Amino acid sequence: MKVIIHRGTHQIGGCITEIESNKGTKIAIDIGKNLPSINEKEEDKIEVEGLSVGVPDFKAIFVTHYHGDHIGLYNKINPKIPIYMGEISYQIFKILQNRLLQAKIISDEDIKTIENFKTFKVKEKIKIDDITITPFQVDHSAFDAYMFLVECDGKRLLHTGDFRTHGQRGKAVIPTLEKYVKNVDCLICEGTTLSRKKEVPMTEFELQKEAEKIFKENKNNFIMCSSTKIDRIATIHKASISAHKLFVCDEYQKEILKYVDSISRSYLYKFNRNVYSYDKNLDNIMNKNGFVMLVRDNYLSKNILNKYPNNKFIYSQWEGYLNPKFTLYKHMQEFVPKEHIYLHTSGHADYMSIKNVCETVKPKIIIPIHGENPEAFEEMRTKRINNKNIK
Ligand SMILES: [Zn+2]
Ligand SMILES: [Zn+2]
């Protein structure tokens, strides 16, 4: 088994991992676009022979989840190479991409590419010639996100993708690894938070309690978060119910929540009965009873915000977007009021969770990915390497 990290060992996002069996079968895990970073405007060009340039020789691409820094280069890949995603993740990705098509951000050609994606089921083994891939669902800010166990040449490799253990599904991560993965030869592990100090993140449940308090104290509440951050939206939804507030969003957001509700058996994701999509007929009841409304950085949200000048605005996504050094700073200033409450918790594993994963799967080697401080893995007391032949 041979592993090459084309990108991602010293940066957050934009990850592409190549795995090749001794027989020459090649697959890739994730085809991520670089995250928009500080003062960076150039187009993201990644040239991987056999994947995005030259004669295609990758047999398949497996995508851990629908965040752009893991799937954003799907339209740069040779169309002969099949792209696999989790079934639910794929449906949410399609709703989002159709929205981007309407806004002319992507093309009809891109949608055709997406229509050809293949999907996999939780824990269902997929054989690509002599390589076997098993997907395990994990806790992350993207819904239906996966780790992959890759087996070939008698070796076992675990690719964590992005994960955390402090969200609604977090408790299942370690027991799943204990039951199905255990000892691996190689662990490719995300280390997003390892460049920050070792702080213990707020759990989604703690965030829910905090949001509940704010909603009870304030009549009109706007909360900004990504439309596909389903677990956060579930947290806010539960807090809004406890505070007896009307839960409002736009039609597109409602379509996503309706889909999640339809495929989920968990009470956490039962949105549909009490989610209202905004139109001006709702103003009467919003004015009378107060509300919690999901908003994003667009003019529809801004217009509604202007109608309710007496409001609490909660910012519930990455703080970096509000940094003056960041390319999106000016844009965000237009939509995020100076007076806002910051209420957010990371979608990524903290130090102890990563350490727990290492101790559970006991890798012979660790390849750090999706982080700016790979050296931090040294402390996990296991050998760290970069690209490597696993013998
Ligand atoms: Zn990521
Ligand atoms: Zn992610």
C-alpha cells in the first residue's frame, strides 16, 4: 500500500489523498478546494496526474463530506473517474448546488457532473479491484460525514476526514472505532484544532442551553449559520422550541430541513412540523410572538433584519470570516451587525479526542492532515511521517 498526500499536510482543508495498492489500483480520498484564506484570490489549481490531468488512472474518488475543502474540485476531475459520497450527504449537496446554479455560481455542466456521482451506505464495504473501502459515519458540522477504513495488500488504513466528538453524534465515534476498526497500520488524521491551544470545546448541548437563555430573554432573534450545518440548526431549533419561539428560515433552508426530517428517525432532526419559511404574511405573527430566524450573508436576510431593528443577532459560524485580514471581511461586514453575540463551537476534534482516536486504533504510523501544526502529533507518542510506502 502506498500513500501520497497531494495537499493537506500543512494546511486546513484542500485535502487530496492518494492510495495505491501494490498491484497498481489507485483511489483518492477527498478532492478539496483550498479554503478562502487571508488575502488570497488566485484560482485553485491542483494538477494530479491521472486525476485532474493526463490519462485517468484513478479507479474511484471517495468524498468524506460535502464541505468545499473536501469536494470543491469535483468539476476539475477527469469525468471518467467515479466520485462516491454518502447517500444523505449527496442529496444535501445536490440541493445546495442547485441553489448555486440558480444564482449562476455554477454551470449546467457542473450539475451534470454531480448527477453522475455514486453513493455508498454506512458500513457497506465497497470493492475497487483489490482495495476495500468501508465508510463509518462520524460527528462533524457537515451532516452524514465519514471516516474510511481502506484495506489492501494485508494492510489497514483509517482516514478520519473531518470529525469531532462534542456534537450530537460525538459519543458514537470511539465505540464505532473500537467495534469495527481497532488496530490499523496507518492513520491519516485531521488536526485542525492542534494549532490552537488545548481548550475544551463547548458541546452542542451546552450551546443549546446558551441559545435557549438568549431566546427566552429576547423577543426577536436572528442567528447566522451555514444552511448545511444541520446539527447546529438542530441545536438552535431545539432551543427555539424550549423558548416557545416561532422558528423561521427561507424556502431553500426549509427544503434542506424537510429532506433531513424525511430521512431521519431521530427526534433531533424532526424539523418539518414547526419550521416556517418566511414571507411577508408571517410578519404579523412574528411581530406579535417573537421569533428565531436563521439568516445568511445575503440581501433577503438583510431586508428582513431591517424590518426588525430591535433584535438580538447571533453569529454562529467561524469567527475568522470577521477578521479584517480575511478576503470576505468587507462582504461579511455588510451582513453582520457590529453588535452581535458570538455563539459557536468547532466542527473539529479537540486534542483529547484525537488522542483517544490514536489510542483506540493504535496506528503504527500517523499521517497528519487538515492542520497547520502536524508536529503536535508527536505528542501522541506515535511515529509521524509524511508520504510513505507502508510495508
Ligand atoms: Zn475540512
Ligand atoms: Zn468539514
